[in-house]
Amino acid sequence: MTWEDLSESKEYPGVDYAHIGRLIGNMIVVVRMSVGDNDFEASHDLEPSKNIVFWIVWIMILYVTCIIFLNFIIAEACASY
């Protein structure tokens, strides 16, 4: 089985980073997500109930980080911590 076959199948998720290992691959995924390059392809492999939980948690994290960031911006604008 070639890498092209694996990338088209759902048997091996994360085939993009198969050559560099799981640890470095996961670090790259975290860096990509932190700069806004969200890849939601792995959510297709989840069961329907886990997929719902995934999206609920993702939206909650999104809102909490927005509130924290906006609070920081307001504190910087007021020059107080």
C-alpha cells in the first residue's frame, strides 16, 4: 500500500506527518492550530456522539479564549492589570 492510498483511506489518519513521527507531528498540528489553521478532517472519524461533544468543547474553548483575549486588550488600553 502506498502513501497515496493511505492518504485517501480513513485507516490511517494523520498520514501527512507519518515520516516525522507522532510526537513531532502532534507538535506541528498544535502550532498550526495556534496560528488559525484549523484542520477538522479528523472529526469525520469520530462517532456521532463524540463528534457532537468535540464541537461543543471546541466552541466553548473558542468563546473562553476570546473573552480572555478581549479582557487583556481592555486591561492594556486602560494601562491597569
